[in-house]
Amino acid sequence: MNASFPTFTISILPILDKFSGNEQDFHRYVSDIVSTRIAQLKLTDPFSRKALRAKGQIQQLTAFQTLLHSVDQWNSSQALEAVIAQNNKEIVDLRNQITELEGQLEALRHHEPSTKIDIRDKHLPTFVHLIHQLQDLVLPDERRLFNFQGQSAWYKLVSKYFTHDRKPIPIETARNYFPVQKENTSKAIDVPKNLKVFKIILTSPEPGS
């Protein structure tokens, strides 16, 4: 073995002298070093001056790796290769997941408005009052106009698509206008009476009229 792999053998002799584990541990350790070094060399730029030397080293290390496999009575090399294969599979899966997420992000950006609708002056509560009325609207057939559960869609709509006096509306501010149960929170904001300036009314008293 010394004649066939002089460079690598000399480099591992100091390790052998200092290694305190058993033969199986040493075999696994050396196999790991060889596999790692081969992987590193394969990353060498094929157009660099080091490419030819790297190719020769890969051939030597691959031959040495074959020898390690032939004397592997514990199947440690196969276990290592299985780990590497699993890691490579996970890398591929993660790359595919990233590609899919990038596609989803691009789709979301496609539906994002270029500008938001601005609510003038002090009239954020006025707009909120309109939404409160929308929530309570009932059709002539006595069904609610909007079918919804909870308040999150409403306050997220306000925060995401509107600004107030050209300033962003923090989602917590919007949330406080739409508490699920006002008596359970001290942060709930009531719309002042002087800002309830619009009233939505039913114009068709009967279905189809």
C-alpha cells in the first residue's frame, strides 16, 4: 500500500500514531477524511492551474477509497456513503423547496398593489365604522351579506391595503378597532360619534326588487 499511495500514506501515519480509538473507529475516521477530500477536490475550477493536479489526486484517493472498502469488515464506509447520499438528497429537496417558495413569492408579488389607498386626515375611525356596518348588513332574504368568522381578515385588510394620512397603519392599531370581545380587552378602540358620518342603508326592501 505504501508503494501505491505514498503521499496519502505518509500524511496519515502521524494520525495513526496519535489515534487512541480501535481499528473500526480509525477506519471510519480515515474513510471520512478521504471522502471529504474527494468532495473538496471535485469543487476545483476545471480551468484553473490546479485542475490537473486535483484530477490526479482524485484518482489516487478514489483508488485508496476502493482499498478501504475492500477491507471494511464493519460496513462503516457504506454507512458513510449512505449518510452522504442522504445529505445530497436533502440538499436537492431543499433546492426544490426554495424554487417552489420563490414561485409562490413571485405569485404573491404579482397580486400586490403598487400603491395603497389613503384615508384622509383623522378619518381612519370613519372608515372603520363603515366596515363595522358592512359586517352587519343583511340581505332581503335575511342572510348576512358577508360570511366570515373572526375579525382578523378585516383588520389585516385595513393594515395591508390602506394608509392613514399617508402613513402606514400598524396591524396592532387596526386590530384594536376589531376586537372579538370588547369586554375582554382594554385596548379596544371605539369609533367616536362625531366620526360616524356615514350610514349604510338597504335600498331594495324585497328580493329581486
